[in-house]
Amino acid sequence: MYTYNALIPNYALKDIQKSLAIVHYGSEKTSITTQNDVLHVCIPSAQTQLTEYWSLLYLTTEDANQRQCHATGTEGWCADGENLFAACLVPDGPELAPTSKQAYMRLIQLAEQLGYANIYRIWNYVGRINAPNNNGLERYRDFCLGRADAFEALKYTPTTLPAATGIGFQNGGVVVFLIARKTPQATNIENPLQVPAYQYPQRYAP
């Protein structure tokens, strides 16, 4: 077994069974399903038609034998005994903060319960990301309120927050997916040329 075998995205993989998860960007509605022990996440995209295969740097027989997958319709995961890919859907609504907090807490607690507590990257796809919610607050800021409340409730600190990305798409609520490991082999490093998100000036807050 290799000492470090991380999940990476691949855009030209021919053997689907080498993937733990496949993210589809296209005309399909948001969904999370499993098929043949592979997690499938669909994210609507009117302009980009892309398939993202999340696979291991090195696939061993042991990795394949330990694979487990599960999906409920609103959340799902696939793991190989060392690496985890997990995702959840947040339904659209007049406000995103309450449901985003609940979904974030469920997803992170799921990773911890499965034994993959070392979350090192999260992707957040927010529908109509810059549009206002019913109270006039930008939907991305609305989502961030719920995410921050979830991290605070779970006792995260600035030094333990995983790296994250926020991306907009045309319609719908929020799609979140993360990658995590059982073995703590990731180190958080801040870019000295960039202000950390948790230290942004107050004018960027809700």
C-alpha cells in the first residue's frame, strides 16, 4: 500500500470503476445517486458540459475491495477505507442559512461517524449565487451565514477549517461535496498574498 494515496480529479478517465465519484456538469437536474459502487453527483450547467472523475492516484486491489457507497437522494458518499468523497443537496428556499447549516452539520458529522474526520477540501455550488434572497441579502452571503454557524457549532477554529471553494450555477439551491481521509496527512497553509476569508473586512459581511 502506498503511504499517501489521495483523491484527484481526472477529466479523461476511461475506466469508470477506478473512480470513487463522478461529478457531472450539464443539463441534468441536481441529484446524488450511486451506480456500480460509484457515487454520481449532477450539477446543472448551461454553458459547461463536463465530467469530473474523482479517482485515486494509485488504485490497488485492497482499495477496490474496501469500497463502500451509499446514497439517500439528498446526500451520499463513497469510501475506500482511507479516502472519502461525500456530497449533499440543500433545497432552494427564500433563505439558505438555516438549511445550509443543517446540511453542513450532517455532512461533516457523517464523515466523522464513518471515520474520515480529516476533511481537507470542500466545494460549494450555490444557485444564483449573487442574486438577493427574499430579505435582500446576497444568496452567497446567506449561505455563508449557515456554513459559519455549522462550523461554530462543530467547534472548528480558523486553523482547522478545510480549504473551500464557492461557485455559482444557474438555478436551484446548493450542492456541497467534500473529500476527506482517515489518516491526517493534510496541512492547512494560508496564502500570504491573500487575506483569509475569516479576516475579511466587515463591509463584506451580511
